[in-house]
Amino acid sequence: MSVTSKEFGKLASGEMVTCYTLSNGSMSVNVLDYGCIIQSICVPDREGKPVDVALGYDTAADYEKGTCFYGAFVGRYANRIAKSRFVLNGETIRLTPNEGENHLHGVLPRSLFSVETGENTLTFRRTSPAGEEGYPGALEIVVNYTLTEDNGLVLDYQVVSDADTVLNLTNHTYFNLSGHNSGGVEKQVLRLAASKVTAIGAGSIPTGALFDVEGTPFDFRTAKPIGQDIEEEDEQLARGGGYDHNFVLDTSGLEEAFASAYSDETGIRMDCFTTQPGVQLYTANFVQEDVCRGRGKGGADYGKRSAFCLETQHFPDSPNHPEFPSVVLRAGEQYHQVTVYRFSAEH
């Protein structure tokens, strides 16, 4: 196991971004102290050759300007809050709109964190002041990324607030198990243990309804190619431009994988585990609209559906849907969520 670091480049403010590399001799992960961004994940394919399976950029400037959140730690609220407002303890909280009238993801993906290094772990810390983007409560945020001997990447989030607030954190890595610059992921196979999906309306905001995946293009309970049903005529697919939906997980805890993905081209397999109740499956439907398009790693030009995301989370717009699992974090209580992405190669 080793942890190394190097300068990655400067932000517009002049602040330096550092890239840290976790390595276990088989697999390596590059992580930035800007947005706790996972910049690369290199894993061995069936022949033992390293393959970078995460989309990203080569420069700090592009991460600062880019609009896709490649690899970023996302919050204070992963996904969307309708009309950038919600009621908490009888008070209407108004957030900073950043996607039309809605609030999406928040400021953490574009924040610098302090870093402590361990034998196989990076610990990132940041204080989010009360009122940042309108959220109540000052947060003490701790993000741990750990690389295990069995090629698992463990994401561990721990937060305490000094006042009641809402919180929903995730990671926004874009995966392509054939390699970050290998084209579309439609032929890659995905199994997802989820029997229901939160339906979306205009602006990808949940309607509050859940629908059964049985008999729909959203049924991944048996493994199938990601692109098998993605072009079907379906109102929900049309609203998302493909898959961009929160799946309600049938699994609970870290004992059972909620998802498995596989590339026949490389033999690389990824098994996913989480303590979260949902996962956003996003099939990179709009990466072609990135303001930094054509400036991917090594000059890669990432096109539509060139990756998939499995963003473990609570449900979008939960503060406005009391029927959804609660995202309220009470003063002094600890928020703690864990997600694991484990890689292997099938021969």
C-alpha cells in the first residue's frame, strides 16, 4: 500500500490543487483535494493490463469550469431540490438556485478540502459555514477514501451539524469499464437490485410517486446490457434523455451488492455496496454539452452515453416529500454513510 502526492495545477484564485494517489500494487486511484474528486481509477483487465475506468480531465482549470461533476463529492444536497426551497421545523428555507429555479448538488464539488494521509486512506475535511447556499447549520465534514487489498474503493462520509438541517451526499464518478475513452457503454452489462423507481416530472423533479420496474425499461433486476431498452418509447426515459433516475434499492447495508456491472471487452467487473436507500443511475445523456467537451483525459472527447454513474443517495427532493426517507440531520447527531466500489477481472 502507498499514498503519494503531486501538484495538479492552480484554480482561478491562484490556489494550488494537489493530486493524491492511492495504490495497492494492483489498482491505483487518483484523488484531488478540490471537490474530493476521483480523477482516475486504474484497475487490471483480464490480461492484467491497467485500464482507467473513470472519466475526467487533466487540469484543475477544467475541473473548475466543467459542468459534468466528473468524479466529484457532491452536496450539501445530491441531486435536485425543487424551486430551491423546503420547509424545516416550520420555517421556509431558501437555497441558491443553480439549475434554473432548482438547486442541484451544491457547492462542495467546487470546494478545497484539507487532507490527511494514512497507509491506505485519504481523509478530507471541510467546515461548511451556516448559511452557505442558504442551508442552516455549520457542518464539520469528514470524507474518507480507502483502497483495500481486494481492490475495493471505500467512500465513507461523516458529518455533524450544529443546527437542524438537511443533508444528502454522494459521489459522481462516471464509469466506463472498457476504459474512459472507449466510447459508449450501451453493451456493458448492469444488474441493479431495485424493484421501484421514483418517477420524475418536468425538470427531473420527483412527482412523489414510485413505479414498479416490472415490464418497463427500468428493470435491471436481471443483468442486461445498459443500452438494451434505452431507446424504447417510454415517458420516463424521454424525460431523462435516457436513464437519469433514482432507483429504490431492495438491498440494505454492505453485505449484499446492490449493483454489478461488467465489460466483456476488458473483463472488468464492478460490484457496488452501500448503506444508502437509493442510487441514481445516470447514463451520461448530456456530457456532450459539457463546456469543456473535448478536453477529457489525454484529449478524450466524451460523447453521449460514454459512461454510467451509480450515485448512491437518499431520494431527490426529499425535503419536499415527507413520504420519502428523511434527510433531516438533527443538531449534534452524526450523519454516516458508506459506499464501496469493488473491482475484479473475469477471465
